[in-house]
Amino acid sequence: MQRPGRYERQGTMPREKRGLDTSDRDNLLPESKRPKVPALASVVVEALKVDSLQKICSSLEPILRRVVSEEVERALARLVPARTGGRSSPKRIEGPDGRNLQLHFRTRLSLPLFTGGKVEGEQGAAIHVVLLDANSGHVVSSGPEASAKLDVLVLEGDFNNEDDDTWTEEEFESHVVKEREGKRPLLTGDLQVSLKDGVGTLGELTFTDNSSWIRSRKFRLGLKIASGLCESVRVREAKTEAFVVKDHRGELYKKHYPPALNDEVWRLEKIGKDGSFHKKLSRCGIYTVEDFLRLVVRDPQRLRNILGSGMSNKMWESLVEHAKTCVLSEKYYIYYSDETRNVGAIFNNIYEFCGLIAGEQFFSAESLSDSQKVFADTLVKKAYDNWMHVIEYDGRVLLNFTQSKITASEREPPLVSTSNYPSSYNQVSQIHSQSSLPLEQHSVEMEDGAQGEDF
């Protein structure tokens, strides 16, 4: 008996084989191997990333180009002399007469410097430059170099060491600083100096930009012989010390050296404008440097209590030291022991005791004997307690007042001169008596006038 075939048993007819189309193959692939269609959100994020990156690259491109350009120029400046000459230029080149010519700044700059402010020497002095023969140390006052014109330049602060005065012309040129792209010229004003007999004076100069954008964050001023002049001999360039140029807004908060009596108290060191110390002093009526000094003289402990524990001993010393550099006025005060006005204590404008006036003589505080100092201390304390009774004098008026008491017949030298009175806080200790009578003799007279008090 014939066995039924496979298809017959199943009751089906044989079918032809057909190939799988693409959709069928995709359905048969495992889930992990199917190509993923990116979500809309991820497409947007990727597009934003690309756009942001392009913007960053666009903004960085000019900066990178400038930095690369500067570095390439420096490298070329160092390589070109070596390639053309076969070796680097010598550090010093002497003239045909054996002189080693160098430019020098003779005046130190007044620091700090601010944009828009005048570049000056210390204490507001003019800035002088000289042409020296380094071999002799003398100013070169003759020859074409002694009347040459000089260019004033700005150098990078890290150019050359302070104690190294040897560099080549190419090294100097490679450290010249120009203005930032899109900015005004970095240095404006009189950018040339004319030497006369080897000496010159800088004119008005002003920085238009601060120094925070260069690598060293500092500038130097430089001088060189103007192009086309004195090319037959090398004249070494000059440079100042490195300095910071701050934005002019910082000048509003700078300290004064020395401070003025009418300066606000925050102009002193260790007291910041609108800071805690400044507010504490203002609350107690201490607004100016003069107010501060008067309390230093009369009651330093109270002043320290006002400032509080935040003012360390070191800070206090720096603060008082700075305040004492203040130049005092010619105003003086006298407190007399009684209505007869035979003996009086004299104080300067910050209420500091300077000495005694007795009759027609002035005795400085330093010249008093021990017994006289006891009397003076008592009188000074009494004056402070009764300050409303002191008499104010102008220094010149006081001089005339004391001199008017001297009769022509006596022909004695002035009993009080302007040299007796200090013009600054630190000069108080230098007062000396110029009395015409012996101190011991007048001491007896004052004892009588004081009615038995130990003077």
C-alpha cells in the first residue's frame, strides 16, 4: 500500500518558493540590528551644537590669528639676524671713538598709572632722559647723537630683566606693544623727544588702554633713536621699570601720598571707601584726615575702639604712619593758664602740643625740663577739657603778635619765628627754642606767674 505523501497528509498542495522582499527581511531581523531613525529632538540638539561651535570658532578666530601672528613675528625677528649675518648681533656696539652710547631714563615714574591720566615722574616731576657713555658714565653732550630725536614707545612688561642692560635692537623691537585691534593708539601725546646736549624731557603722555590684556599684565616705556638718524653707530635703547596701567575708574578710589588734611578719611591706607572701617569712623563724626589725626593726638585709644578688633596692630601702624605724612597748615591754637595770659600752651592744627609761650618767649616741648613738663601736661589736659576757650591764630599773625611785644630799644632777635612751628606732623619733634633769655631765668618768672605751681 502506498503511503500518502507529506503534502497529501496535510491536505495541501505544494507551493512554489518565492524570494523575501525588503520589508519581510526587516521584519525577520533582530530588534538590535535594525537601522534606527533619529528622533526629531536629537536632530535639533545636534544642529544647535554645530551652530554654537561655529559661532565659538568664528569669535576665537581673530584672537588666535593675532596671537599666532605675534608669535611668528617674534620668531622671525630672532631668526632673521642669525640667517643674514650668520650669527646673532653683538650685545654692545661701540662707536668709532670707543664710546658705548646708551639712552637712560633719569626720572622714576609716579605710580600707579591710570588710563586718561598724565604720565609723570615721582612727586609730579618732569621725566628726564639722557644719553650716556656707559664706559665713562658721563652725559654725551656733543656729536650728532647728542641732538638726536627719540621715539617714545610702549614695551611689554616682561622685556628684559631689571638688572640686565644688554639686548639687541631686534630684541627691543620684538617687544614693542601696539594698540589692540579696533582701539585707539595705545599711547598718545608727545611721542618724540629732542635731545639737547644729550639731555631731553618727555612731553605730555597718556595711556588710552589698560595693561590687563597682555601676557605680563604690565607695560614699560621705551626710547630709541628715531628712524633714519645715527645709523652709523648703535645707540642702546632705554626702558623704564615695569608698571601696571589701570582703568581710570580705579583712580576714584586711589590713596593719596601724602594725604591732604581735607581728604576724606578713606584716602588713608587700610580704610576702604564705604568699607566697615569707613562706616564706623563716619558714624563717630570722623570724615576727614584732619579729623582722624586730631583724635590720634587727643585720644588714640578711643579711635582704636571705634575701629574695633578688625584693625590689627600692623594695620593700625600702617594707617597712622600714612596719616602722619600729611602736610599741616599754619593754623595754631593757644590756651592760656589764666586771664593775665602770661603762660600759654600752643597747639598745631591737629591739636598736638608744640610748646609753651611765656611772656615773650617760646619754649618747644622738647626743650622743657622735667618739672616744666609736669606743668605743661597739666595745662594741656586743662586745654583739652576747655577747648572752647582756646584762641586760634594764623601762624603769620602769631609771629607778628609776638614780635610786636619787643621794644625797639631791646634790639633782641625775634622770640618766635616760623621755624619754631612745624609745617608737617613729623616736623614737630624738630622744633627748637630761639629765646633770647636763659630758660632758667624765665622759668622763675613763670613760677611766679603760676602762683606757686611747679612749672
